[in-house]
Amino acid sequence: MAVYTMKEAKPAPSTSKGLVFWLRENLFSTIPNTLLTLLGIYFIYTTVPPLLDWMIFDATWSGTKEEVVKEGARWIFIIEKFDQFMYGFYPEALHWRPNLVAILSIIFVFFIPRLSSIKIKFVSMLLYPVVCFILIRGGLGLEVVGTEKWGGLMLTILVAAVGIIASFPIGILLALGRQSDNMPIVKTLCVGFIEFIRGVPLITILFMASVVLPLFFSDGIEFDKLLRALIGITLFQAAYIAEVIRGGLQAIPKGQYEASESLGLTYWQGMILIILPQALKISIPNLVGSFISLFKDTTLVLIIGLFDILAMVTLTNSDTSWLGFEIEGYVFVTLIYWVFCFSMSQYSRVIERRYNTDH
Amino acid sequence: MNNSKLPPTSKGLFNSPQNRAIIFQVLSLAVVVLCIFYFVNNMFDNVAKRGITTGFSFLGETAGFGISQSLIPYDDTSSTFLDVFIVGLLNTILVGVIGIVLASIIGLMVGVGRLSSNYLVAKLSLVYIETFRNIPILLQILFWYNVVLAALPSPRQSISYFDSIFINNRGFIMPDPIFESGSGFILVAFLLACISVVFLAKWATKRHDLTGEEFPLVKVALAIIVLAPLLVFFITGQPISAEYPALKGFNFKGGITIIPELLALIFALSIYTATYIAEAVRAGIEAVPPGQKEAAKSLGLKDHVILRKVVLPQALRVIIPPVINQYLNLVKNSSLATAIGYPEVVTLFSGTTLNQVGQAIEIILMTMAVYLVFSIVISLLLNWVNAKMEIKGR
């Protein structure tokens, strides 16, 4: 009886594995592909090394501006003006207060969602804005700092945070109003508001808030410039949030509404316990998307005369001993915005996975 | 059965959903009306107290300030505020149209590049999208205007191409076409060519339906549209010439000048909006099930036919609605021109005119009305497109 022995498998041919194969398959498969690859390499070659040289290797990191001899970025400008970029005109001795708020916020964002007790969650959500406001503005024994001194990245984050937090409940109410088919008047009011706000640019709403809003109130009521901008931004953001949440509400199967009614829940019980948790979960990606746009849109407050971090570039450049440093300023601010927006979009993916209850 | 344990059904006013709905609506309407009444009342008080005139009569007054770019004849001694409004409106439309065309081209290229089988191209497209969509548009506009365009040389050291196109820190200067008598014929020829192409397309479709024979429509149509006006151009003795810009003193005279504000705005808007269009294109192409492509391939269709007749029609249904929304966003974002002083409707009207006249309510409402009209037009367009592209079931 013949004994058959298995021959050992031959290694795959060198043309179908390894680096050479990958290169051939992904970069040089056809002639047009090869041309594109070469073009891409040329593009990278002409942009990346000069950019790196400018930003890092030829850059000036220390010393005074009279000593600058290198061709690259003069980061000494950013280092010199760093405090202004971060805090605007906030008194230097009190910088610990915004810093403390930042630390509190990080704790808030990362630890509160992990708490199991709903009561503690609720109380901390109510306390957090109050504590932050008192820390930044002063009062209760702390020295008061007027809003005209707030600026820089602090103001940018503050405007974005207030816009996000304040617009959220308004947005939910607007979305529910727009979905309430048995109340035509409420529905019309909500649709009118949402479509009006979404139809005009934010800058006109900010102009409206800063110029027209004071006319709406009798003389005794004075509005702070920052408060006016915040009102405009909140109304603007609420309309966009409403549309995002409406998308989530529409995605909930009708059976869920019927089931909550047949359990004898009232409208609000049904909404809060059954519908909204599901609708909000579905909306998370789009909600974060609209938060990112809002964060980018906060730059517009510079047009109505607030000093956010972008406005600080122009302002620090008008310092006569530091003229001609726009590029460094703009690049620094660009990096900051980019890091914030990019990490927000990554964070949304994390959250999406955490709340994903699909099996 | 014992029903006595059940709670008594109450027939109160508040227990019927209909009644509750009515009460709630009346309450909310009352709140809104009261608020509006309060605001309007205060507004009239305040306006009267500050001595601001009301109404739209200011539109007929002479404006008396110069505008750096105008598509209609504008003159700072006699033109009215209404003219200012129209100049701003036209400039907004100009930015919108150029920006939309450029953003579509870049967006399409990057979106297709994102799905390229070429690893390097796909990654470069990804880097482009992630970089530019995460930087605020206002920052990009300011960067182009204050850093890139400000670094261009002065008029005397302009970068020039063929001695007719000049680039310097006053803008981009190119020859101005001059239409002499007879140039009307060229326009007529162009229009006739367009009309004949429409009929040709109808005939080609009909023939394709009847016989299945393909007609090279795109090539023939292009040839007709380009060749017919060109032929007339030479027959009528070349009635279009150009006025070339020339350096006189410190600046250029003649030619068309594209001001740096417009350049900065267009670069920033189209690069920014293109990232969103690219993502829409990518999502649309990915939404076509791969089976469609494979089925078409197994029918023996060529690659370009598959793209044109199988993939694109299905992808466009997904791509077009978000892209149209991005067009609206681009037009709304063009209002940021006010940060660099490009004379469009917000800069001219909510900025300069408001400073001179002081009638904030009328002026801001008019500005908002412009954008509201734009968004209504665009949403009508969107509805029309959606209705047209709807999958027609039998």
C-alpha cells in the first residue's frame, strides 16, 4: 500500500505578498495610478518638508525678537502673548479661577456620565454651571471681573459651552413642538421659528442681538455685550439642535409611542422615559456634528466686538513692539481649533459606542 | 367581576386630550403674542426717544460712499441706498455662483479621490478633508486675506503671465473683453446652438428607445456649442477684442480687476465647502450596493458605461440633497465677508448703511430677507430635485 505524504505548501509567490506586492497593488497598479502616485509624492515633497522646517526645525523657540536670525516661525511671539491668547484681559493674579473651572469641567465631562446615582448626576448638573459662573465672574467674596475683560480661548470655550448647554432644552422643546400634530398652532410657531433661524446667517442674528435686542426692552434693562451675543448664539443653535432631535424622533418606531401610551404614561412621562432617551441616542453623531459647527461659529463674535482667541491675533498684533507676527498667531489659533474639533469628533465615536445597545 | 377597585373615571376639563391641546395652544399663543406686543411697544418707545426715523424712505436718499467693486454702474455722489442694496445683493450672488462652481469641482475630485484604489491619493484626500473642515471658515478667510494675499508683491513688481494677466496685492488683473458691433450675432449663434442641442438630445433618446443605437451626444453637442459661435466670430470679422491692463503710475489701468477681498473669500469658501461636498460624494458612491456594479460587469458593460449608467444615477440620488444644502451654507457663509470688507450685502447694508442711517430694525430685516429668499429658493429647488429623482415604482 502506497503511503501518501502531504507535500509541504510552497510559500506564496513573491508577487502576491509582502511590501512589493502591496506597493504594486495600491500605488502602481496601472499607468494612470502610477502617475497619480508620483504626483502625490511630488506634492508631499514640495509641501511637507518646508512646512516642518518652518514650524519646527527653523523655528525660534526662545530669546527675544531682536535675536531672531532663523527663517522659520517665531514662536516667541506666542510664548510672550500666551496669557492673552488664553485669558484675554483677565487679571493675571486671578488666572487660577478659569484654570480651576477647566479642571472642574474635565472632571465633569469624564466622571459624571460614569456615576450610577441619578440624583447625584442631577444635582451636579445643576450645580456645575453655577459654580463655574461664580468662579469666573466673581461674587460671594471673590473679586468681581467684568465681562469686558474676558477673552481669548476662555471666552471661546465659554460661548460654545453656554450655547450648547442653554440651547439643548430649548431645542428639545422646539423639536417636540414641531412633532405635535394635534396642536397646529404650536407646531406652526415652532416651524416658523426654526425655519427662520436656519434660513439666515449667524452673523445677521448676532447683529440683530447686538443692535436690535436692546430696543426690545424698556430703558431700565441693560444688556451686557457678551450676554447679547450669548442670546443670539443660543437661539441660533437651538433651531439646529431641534432639527437634529426631530430626525431622532422620526426614527423611533411608532410602536414605541403607542406602547408608552398603552402603559398609561402621560405625554411627558412617555417622552422623558421612553421616547427621548432613544431619540437622543440615535441623534448623538449629528448632535456632536452640530456642536462642532457651533464651536467653529463662535469665531463670529469677533465681528460684534468680543475678543475671542481669533480676535486676540489681530489685537496682539496691534502692539507696536510686536508687528508682523500674524502668521504665527493664525497658525497657533488654527492648531487649537483643529485639535478641539478633531478630538470632539473622535469623542463622539467613543460615546456612540458606549451607548450602543444593539446586539 | 368586581370593578369597584378601579379608579373612578373623572370627566374633568383637563382629562380629555383635545381640551388639553386647545388650552395649551391658547396659552402658548397668548404668551407669544404678549411678548411680541411688549417688544414692539418698547421698540417704538425707544425709537421715538432716540429720535430715529422709521420706515423705508431712507432707501431713496443719496448714499455718498464709495464701493470697491460693483457689477452695476455706481457713483458715490448720486447713487441711493437702494443702489447700495442692489450692489451688495449682486456681489453676494457673484460670490455664491463662483464659490459653488469651484467648490463642486474640488469636492467632486476629492470625494472620488477618497475612494481611489490608490492608497496615497485616498490618504491625501482624507487629510485634506480632516484638515480644512476642522478650521473655522472665518479663520480661513482671514488667513487668506491677511497672510497669503497680503504677501503678494506691489503693482510694480507684479507677477505677470503673457503680459496680460497680472497678480499683485491689489488683486488679480486680466484683460477686459470689448464687444463691438456684430458681437450680437455670436450670442445669437450660441443660443441657436444650445436650442439645436436640446432637439438633438430628444431625437437621440427617441432613436435609442426605438432602435437601441447609441448616439455620441456629448461630443456632438460640445462641438456644436463651441464651433457655431466660433464660426460666426470669424465670419463677422472678429468683433470681440480685449483691453489689456497697463501699469500707469502706482496702479494698473484698464482690464478687469478681481479685488483681493473677493479672491480670499472665494478661496476660503470653496476650499471649506468642498470638504463637505467631498464627504457627500463619498457617501453617495458608497451607498450604491456593490452587487449593482458586479451585475453590470457580468452583463458585459464597459467600465465607463457602468459608471455613467449604473453607479452615478443611483449615487446622485443620495449625493444631490446634501450638496444643495451645502450650496445654501456657502451663500450664508459668504456673509462673513464683512470681516475683510468685501462689499456684499451684509458689509454694505448691515455695516456701512446701518452706521450712516441708524435704522437698525429695517436694515437688518432687509438683510435677513435676502438670505431667507435664497433659502426658500434653494429648498424649492431641493423639493423639485427630490420629486424628479424619486424612485418611480410601477
